[in-house]
Amino acid sequence: MSDLNAEVWSEDKLLELLGVDKANLARLIRDEDFPVVRLGNKRAFLAESVYTWLKNREGKADGRGRKPKE
């Protein structure tokens, strides 16, 4: 099964797929309501939820669902 078809991604796999570092992922989770499942001291990410979160931000100028101030 390819990584994109996996139903649950580890934090390391998500970092690889998105091409971001841990600090940026932590900011997304904290500030942008990024979908995460906490499993004790670890995090898991449901592929469908991450995909939906990304699709909702597609085509937005600042990625937050609104256009930047001019």
C-alpha cells in the first residue's frame, strides 16, 4: 500500500509528506486547528482528515481560508 493510501500516518510520515519541520507542524496543530489524534505522548494523523483540512485551504491566498489584507 502506498503512503498516500494509508489510513493513519505517524508524525514522521506526515512531516515527510508535507515537507515541513516539527516546529511548523506544531504551529499548525496549535494555531490552525490541524487534525491530530493524541495517543499518549504520540500523535497520529488520519489521512482523510488531513486531506480534508488541506482541501479546505486550497486556493486561499494565505492558506487560512481568507484573503490577506491589502
